[in-house]
Amino acid sequence: MNNALLYEKEVSYQAGRRKAGIEFINIVSELWYDKSIELVLFRNQLIDKSVAEIINLHEYAGEFIKKPIDVFDTVMIARAIQAAQLPPSRIDIGKLTYEYHLEENPHHDVTSFIADKLKGAKDFKNIVPKDVVLYGFGRIGRLLAREMVSKIGKGAQLRLRAIVVRDKDDAVLLAKRASLLKYDSIHGDFQGSVVADPFNNALIINGTTVHIISASAPEDIDYTYYGINDALLIDNTGAFTTADALKRHKSCAGIEKVLLTAPGKGVPNIVYGVNHEEYNPDVTHIWSAASCTTNAITPVLKAVEDTLGVVKGHLETIHAYTNDQNLVDNMHKKYRRGRAAALNMVITETGAGSAVAKAIPSLAGKLTSNAIRVPVPNGSLVVLNIEVERATSVTEINEIIKHYALEGQLVEQIKYSLNNELVSSDIVGTPAPAIYDSNATIVSADGKNVILYVWYDNEYGYSHQVIRLAKYIAKVRRFAYY
């Protein structure tokens, strides 16, 4: 074939891919907004993506599983899902496409294949949406708000009803809160509408009224006054971290359960995907989502502990600076954190090493930890230096983590990166709490010491873990196929 004909063939193929991509985007949108069925591609979100982003995600998927995943194939699978009678669901169309093309697949047509693979959906009942109150409206609170109001679908799982702040009712402050929700220097503009309603002291987000409640103490609020009942309150202030303090929220009319977005004392500290099923939402009413670092390292350590065994180890967190630090040198209650955050690397402490044991008890006393705050506003990294019980190799441990990222209970928690140019800005906006850098893995000559590099978006990835746990606590988890 001459070069001209080859070029024309390539142009025609790319045009066909773009056309298939457009159809794929339309099906993804219709399934989500009409039926609350969310399609993902190997855990990568597909809602509101462009054609170019869809094609790039397919190329990543092909590299990940070492088999071609073509948009023509996923469109075919998506059509079959669209035709099926399914309840609200979250379905990994990448995994379905991969399984459809396996040699041992006994199905001759895609309809019967989908019917067989998703037959478990018939056991799921209709979801009763849960009212949610955000207590605090900082970095994590605003990301939680964005996620809840932008991923409502037809029948919301979590309905954001109110946000509690300490400031008094004020039209100027309300406008500022609307602006902070709408515009973000790290995560970009919110792709929706945010309107301040000073008359009702509320934010109208994507057409939905969210009350802004001013209160100096939890006990001051009667949430039923706002039509809020049996709600899940998510405390993202960091001011109430003990069981007794969090019970103050629970005592309020309208609140049924409480979730803390920080390590808690006297309450279950949960890393969703690892230990959430050890606690029953019907019995346990106060929860902690642990820390962003704990959520990043625990899934990877779980994989290592289950397969190789952990003798001991040290983890060093290279963490983005946070609002807890000073912008310029000034007094601070902790040493070193008073120095200018954007100009210095700052050694500080982290409790993540001991916190892991709350989710994986077999690691109690085996890990030490420390942290370095560095001059980036978001995007962090943990270096895990571990002595393992059974000797391994770079190839084996990478395959172990890859398996956990593809199959089992941790597929939402671990993203396996193939990028050998990966840097901190690349992982901003990743919903997985742990991004495993496969190209950075080091194993000693005797195979007993391994060094693993785990990236994480300490804001976005953690917020998604909070949402996952919130859905479990609120008992609004959909049928899922991963």
C-alpha cells in the first residue's frame, strides 16, 4: 500500500473513532442522567468528557491490560447496557469489554453476555436518597459539595441540603462562598451554576437550594426547621475529632449519622475498600474517614501484606503544603510549620504509620512514619520502604499491585500508573486515593527490601474516598460491576 492510500486509511479510521466517541459520550450521558447508571473505564470517570479524552482513556486502558480496548467495542457494550433493564449502577465498561474478548467467553452475542455478567443487578432494591449536611466549607467541604451536586443523576444517592458555617448571615460572605465554590485555582472552575440567594441565605447550585446555616456550636441547630431529616452530617472542620465532640452533632434534631473527614479518637477510622465492612451502618452512627495519607498508603500496604507479608517499614510523606501552615514566616503552635510554606521544605510529623494499623491490625507496631511539607499546593507522594517476609522482584510486586488495581475490593482505591514521566501535577484530579508509580519501584538484590512510590491528590482523591464511605454509611450504594 502506497503512502497516500495508507494516509487516507488512517484519516478514515480516526474519523470513525471520533464518530464512535461521540456516540459513546451520548450513551454515557443518557445512562447517567436518565437512569443513574454510571459507566467508568477501568475506574476512570467518563461523564462530561470530550472525544479526545475518551480516546486517550481507551489508549491508557489498552496499555494497562496489554490488550487493545477500542472505542468501537465499548460502544457496542454500552448499547447493550442501555438496552438492559438495570437499576442505578456503577459499571466498569473497560472490564466488561476486556472480558467479552477473552477466548473462554462462551457468549456469541453481546446481549446475552451483558445479561449474564450483570445478572446480580436484579437483587438491588431502589435507593432511598440520603440528606447530607456539610459542617464546614473549606477545601474538602467544597470538593464534597462539587461532587455531590454534579453527580446527582436521575435519583440522587446523597442530597446536599445544607452547609454550616461559623460566620453570621451576610450577603457579602455568601457571595464569597459562592465564588469559592465556583472558582478554584487548583481544580479549575466548577462546571455548573452557583448563585447566591441572600434573601433565603442559600446557595442555588445547579438549580438546587442548599441552605447556609450560621452557628457557633453544633447544639444551636435544629435541622428539621429546614426540612432535613435523618441526615448524614459530614464534619470537615477538623475542630471536633473525639467521640464526645462528634456526639454533639448527633444530638441535633434531624441528624442520624456523623462522618469526620480527619483521624478520629474513640470512633472507627475507616479506609473505604479495606475495613469498611467491619462496621455495620445500622449499628455504628459515628465514623472517621481517617486522613488523606492513610487512605493513600493503606490499600497498597494491604496488597503487600496479603501477598508478601510485611516485616517492618518506614513511610515518608512528601506532602503539599496546607492551610495549616503560614504563607510567610510567623508564629505557629508547631515547630517549623511557622516558616513560609511556599518557600520551604518543612519536616513535620504524621500519624499515618500508626493509623494504618487501625485498618490492618497485623501491621501494628511495624511501621514508622514522618512527613515533609513541600512548596506545591496540591499533589503528594509517599515513599514506602518495606522489608517483606517473602523475597520478591520488581516484576512480581508490580504484577501484584496491578492485579489489585484490576480485580477485587481495591479497584477504586489503587490506580496503576504506566507513565514514566509522572510528576505531581499529573495526578491532580485523580479520584483514586492511591496512584502506584510502577516505573519507580525498587527491590534490593536479595528481594527482601522494596521501595514503593505512591502518589495521591490529597484533596480530590481523599474527597472521593469520603464520598464512597458516605454512601456506605447512608446505605445508598448502587449495584457495581468492577
